Amino acid sequence: MKKAGSQSLSQFFVIRLGVIAAAIASLVTLAACGGSDTGLAASVPAAPVVQKRPNILYIMADDLGYSDIRAFGGEINTPNLDALVQSGRILTNHHTGTVCAITRSMLISGTDHHLVGEGTMGAPADERKGLPGYEGYLNDRALSVAQLLKDGGYHTYMAGKWHIGSGIPGSANGGGQTPDQWGFEHSYALLGGAASNHFAHEPAGSKNYTEDGQYVQPGQPGQPGGTGGSPALFYSTDFYTQRLISYIDANKADGKPFFAYAAFTSPHWPLQVPEPYLHNYAGKYDQGYDAIRNARIARQKALGIIPADFTPFAGVPEKLVSSPATVNNGSANAKYINAVHSAAQGYSDYGPGVVDKAWSSLSPAEKKAQARYMEIYAGMVENLDHNIGLLVQHLKDIGEYDNTFIMFQSDNGAEGWPIDSGADPTATDTANAADPVYAALGSDNGKQNAQRLQYGLRWAEVSATPFRLTKGYATEGGVSTPLIVHLPGQTTQLPTLRPFTHVTDNTATFLAVAQIAPPTQPAPPLLNSLNGADQNEGKVVYNNRYVYPISGQSLLPLLNGQGASVVHNAPFGDEAYGRGYLRSSDGQWKALWTEPPNGPLDGHWELFDVTVDRGENHDVSAQNPSVISSLIQQWNNYMSAVGGVEPQRPRGYY
């Protein structure tokens, strides 16, 4: 294992720490939105009105691709998100982590995932196991936006996927890891990364879900989805919506603002959805991958999501057989190419590729199955949109919509998990195309474990349109997601925003909306007796803990038209699974490292001018040696600052 470069943690936070005070000042304008005439004569001074601070509704989809919803070019019916855009605005250049747990750790903490326990998704099994920052759950060096909001006078609620810790107090997993321990007043949480069945059917004693810090088992008698329980049917998206509404209603009479986190697990596999959504898209995808992708690109250009002259990613070349690994792969003699070890340095090993067929190479049975997967996926997205509509309508019904800040996004790029773990999926697809299996695809089998139905590599590429690759990669297709924002009192659509933004900016924005200043008191020095390093460098004090401060930038000045058009004017880097990127301070360049065979076989860093090639089609590293060299060094500095460790063998989560 190798740490790279040297840069102090304080420098890292100078680069990323937001100017929160300016963002808070912008709330003067925000609070004025939606004001009303008092009806008094001009000569009579109006009594001062104390404006309740805005509520915050944050909606996160799970593995939704950049182009799936209609507002971002998709063909899926999403009228409620369309309506949110019409009274809000779109941000087209928003970024997350490469996978869900990493993104969620940065959302809650407001800073880099390596610092707060999710250096990779879950605890690694390689040489990084046990290192600081690789605990696999939100560690005690993290702030929590929910705790800050709760301490600042907000009710705090969440329903849905947590994925950054599963131990309740006193459990064998260790305590302090569930949402109730991180500032959520009420929570109904799926603790892990995925439900084995969106319709639940949990066995007695299972520990996959908690409500307010206690394990619950939806599907058991007296519990949601179980005999005598309410509701009678548990479907994750529907259930989380109603649970969140019940939390909001329980305290609405006290007048306090709320932060509600709708952490939906849709459209994450297993592909399942109830009627009528299960069959709403019958026949829609029979034309195949390219026809759907090309239509999305045309709509994206018409909508202004991408420029008319944008060159989309050309697509992954067809692979009818899996490309072989190197001879030493998996052996003690392997010397793996990684972000700090290239072929030029004597490293040559990498793992196998995956089968990735074009539509024209599929048999009729394969096409039938593949089209059905996407039909079910589209139904899940439409059902998700329906539930978002229910949340928004409820805010209107209780008189809170005009005083609520709403943000919607996905947690990462589209899920491109191969259907058969890299092997040829023909047998699986053929079996799924035959009845009675075909007729039951996407339905509830009544068991805890549903059929693990996924839509595979090519549909994920369609979902990621117009970008390169998918979830798990540091490419734009892996870390770019749709973002929609509605300001309190906003009634008309505002112009699309295109600056680079990041999920840590959400955290800073929520605090600015709530008029809560983040902690800034420096932590006292704590010197390591062995090397003299200050173990509290860069940390701040909060609730008698020494924690890493929020490093994202509030988006309120941008959203209110009061700030500069650039949110990030310093180098910005990330790494996960050994894959990394570094965005230049001026926003022109992106250095990208991906392991072979999806990356260059010699292991070199690619370079893209993202001002003209965000599709990442043209590697210009050879033409710009000084630029790529500088960006690689900046990435090394970033890794050193956050305690990131490049694994000896880089590989994805599947």
C-alpha cells in the first residue's frame, strides 16, 4: 500500500471550506420570497413578523442514472419532478462519490469520505483493513448535519437507506452507528446497501432495519407489511414516503422547522414494483439500447442539458467474450498496475474484463428479457416520481410548501453491475425470457430474498447518457447525477446552472438555509508521541468532540444569483477502489485514473478538457505532459491530506 504526496490537512480545508457566513447573509433575500401584503395603511407601521426558518426536504434516489428522468432527457414519465423543475431549477454539473455509502458519508458529514470512515464502501478486505478512515461506517471524527440542525432548533427525520453504520447501542456491531445516534429525531432506516426484497418479508429477529434505534422487521405480525400491521403491503418507496409524512405531521403543531431526508432505495436492484407501474412500459424498450440512448441525447440537447455541439461518450466497445486477466492475476507474484504504479515502472497485472454485448448481438430471447428489465426499472422510476409528488403535495396540504427548500438528486451514477458477474449473461437472460419466470419478473415472490434482478451494463450505459461508464467509476457517468432545487416561495423556473458542484456542498447549503453557522473553533493540538504529528490538525470542536469541519461550499449565493458563477475555484479530487480523479482549479482539466481493462492497459493517467469533452472521449495527456504531471501531483497531495491509501490491487465493488 502507498500513500502519495504531502500536503497539510489545514491546506485541504483552506481549499474546500465554504464561506458559510456569506451564504447565511444571502438568506435575507431568501426569507423575502413569498412575502404578502399586510393589508394595513401605509401610514401605520406593520408589526414585526418573525419568519419561521425554512423547512428542508432532501430527496435522494438510489442508483438513478443522469438521463433517466424526463427533465434530464429521459422518456420515463416523471411529471412531479417536471413540476418541481418548473417551480425550481436544474443544476447540470453536480457530482457525488462513486458509490452510495461514500456519497452518504459525505452528505451527512459535509466533507471527504476518507476522513470520516468510508474510504471505500464498507470496511476493505485488503491491506487497508483497520486503517483510520476505512472503518466502514461513519466514524467519531465526523460531524452530522442532522445533529447540527437538531441542535439548532430543527426537527430531524429520515426514512430509507442509511448504509453508513448498522450497530445500535449495545449491539455486537458496536453502538453509535444508526441514524438516531447521528441527530435524527425519528428514523426508519434500511441499514445496509440494498434491500433483498423491496416488499420486505423480513424474518423474526433480522437486523436489517431500525426505527428510532431499535431493530424492526417489516413483514412480521403487527409490523408494516405483516399480519395485522399497517400498511398491509410494504413496498419500500411507498412506505418510506408515508413514514416520513407521519413524522412531519407528529410535530407540525409546535411550529418548529424540519429537515426531512427521503432516502429512497428505488430504483436500486432487485428490480421490483407493484402494479400498475409493473406493466406501464410494456413494449417501450423493444427497440434496444442505441435507439433509446440516441433519443435521450436529442432531448438533452433540445432541453439545454447539454450543448447542441456536445459529443456524447461513444460507448464501450462490444465484448462478446470476457477479456483475459494477466497471467499473474490473483497470485503472490502479481504486480498490479494502479494509480501510483504504471507499466513504465515494471507493473503489469490486472484482472479480467466483462462480457458486454450490443443489442444486435442478442438472441430474440435475450432481447425479450433485456427489454423487460428496463420496463420494470422505468416503472420503479415512475413510482418514485409518484411518491415525490405525494411528499410535495403534503407540504402544500399542511401549508408548508412555500416555506420549504427542496433538493432532489441521485446518490451516484447508474448501476452497471454485470448480470452474471462478468460472465456471459446469455443463460440468465434466456431463462428469464421463458414462462413462468418471465411473467413473474419484477413482482413480489413473498420471500425475504427476491430474485436479484438487475438491468446490466448496457442499460446502465443508457441511464448514464451522455457520459462515460457508470457507478463505481470516477468517470462522469459514475459521479454525475441530476440535481433539482426549489427555493422557498419560488413559483417559476429559473435558468439552468452549470458550475461544478458536489454533494458536500449540499451539507453547507442546508446549514445556510437554516441560518446555522457550522463549528469553526480549532481543536487543541494532540501530538503523536512517535512522530510529533498533530492528530487534531484541521479539526474543530463540537459537543466536546474533535471533528472534521464541513468543507463543501453553500450553494445559496449561486441559487439566489448573489454570488460568483463559480462554486469551486481550487483543485478538487477524489478516490475510491483505487480509481481517482483530479479536477483543475480553473475547471478546464480532469485527470482520470481507471484500472485496466476499462482504463489504459499501460496504466497511464488520462486527461480530458471537460470544457469541450465532458463525454471523456479524447485523452489528451500525451499532448499536455506538464498539465497531467501537475494534476497527478495535486491528486497525490489530496490523498495525503485526507489519509487516502491507493490499494495495491485496484478493483471495483463487483
